[in-house]
Amino acid sequence: MRARASAILEAATVDNPAKAANINVVDPLSDSRWDDLVARHPNASAFHERGWLRALAHTYGYEPLVLTTAPPGEQLADGVVLCRISSWLTGTRLVSLPFADHCEPLLDDLGDFQKFMNWLREECYGQRQRYVELRLLAEVRDAGQGFQPSRSYWFHELDLGPSSGRIFQQMHKNSFQRKVRRAERERLSYESGSSEQLVEEFYRLVLMTRRRHRLIPQPLSWFRNLVQGMGCKIQIRLARKNGTPIAAMLTLRHRSSVVYKYGCSDEKFHHLGGMPFLFWRLIEESKASGAEKIDFGRSDLDNEGLITFKDRLGTHRKLLTYYTYTNSQRAQARFLWESRGLRGIVSSLPDVVLSTVGRFLYKHLG
């Protein structure tokens, strides 16, 4: 199906703005037809789920919308989901989707993507958007309609088809196998779920980790809204040593695919193997539940440490490229939080200030 999606995108090269009139806009937060499409379309992911979109809207004030060729009242045969981000700091733009590593258009008709590209291009100028960004796993040789490659990453995925023993043997001996066994000897305790206590303990580790990497943390409300919106499709896994939380991760589930979205830890306990222990529990439990793959997200092309870490898990990688149509009158700018100066300050801020900064800035990012 991804090869077919690639063909769809390559077909979108003919400029015919009149066809944009055939596009209808629906609200995925209130229109159950979107849920039906996400439930059955083979290219849908956890990021298409209403729960993810609702969390974006409730936490950051983004406006989710779905473009479709289906008339009102008819079942959706296709859909392209985006969020409108309206920010006085970073400008207004359309992104598919904010804070998602990737988001495929849910299309079946090879000729339809041209209409969506036309609509997005006209919307960019008519509503004076700074840009439109599509985050596509599909390989695109000719984006068309003025959409150009803007950023690329490595995308990592683990195939759960082999036996658990085979998967474990494929993991790096020193980075994972020995650390998992060390964690078992240390008798780390393990808990999973989505209780408020788990969310709060997870978030304390998030603050530690983001400070360690000199990155601004997401607001606590984001994780609370994700848990509320995703329900049984979200899970927090947490490892403890003598009752003290030392490592945690948050995952999402959509049908046979699990997404590892966030991981965090207390570096004082890294020698105990908490994170490798949680990765192995994630793999074992995902496989036992019938999942076929784990999405380990993206890595910057120059982040050799993260790339190597995910490679040693036994993942396969492919290029993930974002495509952008830019309104030349409102070109993109470099933002303050991308500067080394601000990243240096982040590591010295107390938790309450760091969390407040994240609550203010994240709604402008997307």
C-alpha cells in the first residue's frame, strides 16, 4: 500500500486549480466518518486517531481538519488530515501532523491527490499561511504542485515477525542483551498502565531527560490529554529500583502497529539497564498481543548516537522526508528556541520554570 501511496504522490503533477472545488472540509473531532476511515484504511496510524487530534486541540489550541472528496453524508473514501496552527509568534500554517513523526494521506484513487495539492496551495495564499507541511513515509520522486523536500530523517521500524528468541539475539549484545539481564538480576520492578500516578512519575523523568539533553519539555497537560483521548490505545511503562522510578516510556497502539513515542530516564540509574529492560518488555508484550511491528520514530540524519541506538535494537531504517509548500511572501524563519544559547539555559532551569517555558512555547511549535 505504501508503494501505491508513492504512486499517488508522483501522479500529483498537473496544475488544475479548478479541481480544488471538489474538496470538502470536515471536522474529525465531531464527524464519525473519519473514525470509520481510520479504522479500515491500511495506511492509517495512531497519529490519525481522534484521540491524538483531540489532544492537539485541547493542549495547544490547534484546529484539526480533514480534506476529502466525499460529499456531506457519504462515507469517506479518502482523507488528508492536517492541523491549522495559528500563532502570533511563528505564524499561521497547516501541518500534517504536529508532533507526529509521519502522517500518510489516506487515499485510494490514484488521481485524487492532485486535488488535495491544489486545495492546499490555494489555501496557503488565500488565507496567507506561512507554509503547508506534509510528513510522508511514502517515497516521492516528484512532489509536484510546488511542494519541495524540506527536511529528511531516518525512520526506524522493528519487525515482530521473527520469534522472541530471534529478536533478542538480533539486539546488540552489550547495549541491550547484557543490560536486560543486568536489570533482571537487579530485580527492577515493572508497572504499566495510564493512571494519574504513572503520568506524574513519567513526567518527572521527562523533565530530567529533557534538561539533560538541553531541550524544552512538553507540558504536563499534553500527556494528560493524550491519556484521556487515546484511552486503551496508550500505555506508560515504568521501571523502579527499590520503589524509585528510574526509566519510563509512552507508547501508542493502532491495530497491529505500536508506536514508541517518548522515553525518559534518571541517568543516576543508567547502569542498572532500566531502558533496555523496558524496550524488551515492550517487544515481548507487543508481540504477545498480536502486533506486527513497532514504530521507533525518526532520528536526525546527523544524530549518530540515536541512530546507532535504534540500529542496535534490531530496527530497519528508511528515509523519511517532509515536503513543504511555502508562501514566498511569508518565508520560514529560524526560531529563538533553535539557538544554542537558549538550549544552554534550559539545563539550568528548575523544574517549575522549565515546565512553564514548555507550556508557553510548545503551542507555537507544531
